[in-house]
Amino acid sequence: MTETDALYAVSPLDGRYDGRTAPLSPYASEAALMRARVRVEVEYLIALAELEATPLELDLDDRNHLRGLYQHFAEEDAQLIKKLETEGHAEFEATNHDVKAVEYFVRHRLPDDSDASPWIHFGLTSEDVNNLAHRLLVRDAVNEVLLPQLYDVRDTLADMARDYRALPMLARTHGQPATPTTFGKEMAVYAARLGRATGRIRQATDDLRGKLGGASGTYAAHVAAYPDVDWQAFAADFVTGLGLEFESLTTQVNPCDDLAALFDAVRGANDVLLDLDLDMWLYVSDRYLGQEAVEGETGSSTMPHKVNPIDFENSEGNLSKANADLTFLADYVTTSRLQRDLSDSTVKRNIGGAFAHCLIGYSKTAAGLSKVVPNEQVMRDDLADTPEIIGEAVQTILRREGQADAYERVKAVTRGKDVTLADFRDMFDELDVDEDVREELHALTPADYTGVASELVDDLE
């Protein structure tokens, strides 16, 4: 797409963000779907030739030629399929049917002396081809494009966790000052969550299931032609040979529970990153994180000083849009009126759009993480200015010493008041405790009250 074309694109995915979404083109474009359909038709034809029951014979040269149709699928091939669908070509009239156009494309590309033409699409319904083609594309789009981006973000978070494992930071629960943590430990939480989320995605891609049961899932046409062939075993071998699990009980439509599970798994990873985006935005707002200024970038049209957290904001917007689309897709593709209706066909064409918003979000989160640097002094100053957070430690130590009213005593000193470390120390001096306990209390500081936060980072796998 030229720069001028991008300016007139209906969707920002193919316009403003074209460069960011391009890696999905081999898996989410119309041409990609055509290529995947050709693959299914070709491999099915070759599988039929291996059945003793059929008279179809394909030698090694024939098979190599056929496989070349999808292995070397080019722009002119996609254009020819589109022409077969909309205009017709050679002896073929316009099909007005995208899968039938693929069948004619394969037939058109057979050698002149081939007798394989009647066996192309033998006994199949379009959904047999489509359900397999879509899953091959979805699987590879996730495994080759989305997951590597998520792995990169996870690795970045893990590196930040290790680098800043001991950097103390004020925690906030309900938005209020709370027991300190470390910046590294907080990044480790996100790294661990994202690691689990990617594991669920990998499992969901492994569980994608394909069907090959004909017009209503009964193998009726296959059995009518060759009643002695075990068509269920044939279908299972064919589907698993494509790297998919086999779905035996279907209508004309593959139930798509597997796709729904995958969409939900991707949405789960997006939820982790949305949570991260929001926290990073707040850390930038609180000046806990500084941002490296990008030369030539404008932060505000009126305020020249600004360096805005635009990458996290952009990620938030795209991941929210992706999740809305993924939720819709997961809900929609699992329903079909009786044995088949066609409404899911146009819906499934939008899977690539949902994935594209994911990809933009992942790249923007990664860009935001690459620009932020913890502001250690601001974090330490904030801890020093919030001495009341050691109140939890104080009352817990006093409970250990048998003082039942410890919580109430600390609450009376701290709740709703501007308290200082000196106020605490005055309180410590008045306590009826052993001297070593008094010294233990006097040694408490907000910056040192982080428990085993730094050691928790080692729990990252």
C-alpha cells in the first residue's frame, strides 16, 4: 500500500497502522485465506489418491506440482481466484462463490493430461475447506506473530523485575499509601501473569479442531460413493495430518468452541497488559517513572514541555478494542441456526482485525516499557514522606509481644493524621516492652519495610 492509499483506507489497521499490522498479512488477508483453501483442497486430493478404493493416481511429479500451487502461491494466483469468483476465466463462468472459485483454480492449474479434475472437492462442503483453512491461519497467526510479541513483553518485564528487585516503592491499595513493595517485585507480578496467559494461548492453539464430515456432518456423500471406506478414520487422519485435532461430531459447521477458547485466552493476555498499561500510566503520573524523550516527537500542541505516556495509552485503546472484538467473536462463532447458517462467514473475516488490534497493543506496550526509567529518588522521597505505613509493622510486633490493643494504639496515633517518625518514636519510648523490642521498633523505616519482595522475583520461571 502506498502512502497515498493509506490516507484513504477505511480502517486505521490498513491505513495509519499499516506498518504495524503488516506481519499479520500472510495469515489474515484475503489472499492468505485463498492460499490456505488451496492447501486444503490440494492435500485432500492427494489423500484421496492414497485410498485404494479410488481410481485416482498421482505420481510424485503430480503431487509436487499440486503442492506448488500453495507453496508458491503468488499475487497473480490470488487475482485469478478473485477473477474466477467475480468474472469467470477461460471455460469457467463466474462462480459468485469464493470456495468454488478455489476449486476451479486448482482444476485450471492441473496439467492438460491429468484426470484428477472430478476428484477436486469430492464429497466436500465449503465449510469442510473453510473450517480447516481458518484454523491453519489462526494457529499460525497466533504462534508466529502474536505470541512472539507477548514473549518479548514478558521478557522485558522479567528483566525489569530483576534489575529493580530491591528498589523500594510505596504501594497503594484503594489508591491510598500502603505497605511498601519494590518496583521489581511489581514487574515480576506482571511477568508471571503474562507467562501463565501465554501458556493458556499455546494450549488453545494446540487444541484447535477440524472437521471433514460433509454437508451435515454425516459423511453421506462419501459413503454413497464408497460405502466400504472408513471415512471417519480417513477424515481423522487427514485433519491430524494438518496439525489439528479431529472433531468428529459436527453439523455442517464445526462448532467453533475451540476458536472461542482461543479468543478467550488471547483476551486474558490482553487483560494482563491492560492492567499493566494503567499502572504504568499512573507511575508516570506520580513521577515514579521518568520517560525518555523521543527526538522530534511532540507531546502537546500547546505545552512544549510534555512527554506523554502515549504508548501505554495507545496500547490501552487498541487492547480494549481487541477485547471487544474477541468477546463478540467468541460469542458469535459458537452459534449456528440448525445445521448451518451463513452469518458466521462474514464474522470470521474479522478475526484478523481483532488480532491486528492485539498486535498494535503489544508493540505499543513494548515501546512504552522501553522508554521508562524508575525515578529512585522520587520513590524514596515518597516513602520518607509517608511514615505512617510502618504502622502495620508496629502493631504486628506489639501483637507478637502479647499486647491485645496494639492495633487500636497505632490507629489512635496514625489514622487521619499527619504523623512523623518522631511521633512513632515517642510512642515507642512510652511502651512497656523489653529494650531489644524497643530497639527493633526504632529501627523500622518505610524504605526497609519491604519484606521478602526482592526474593520473590526469584519465583519467576
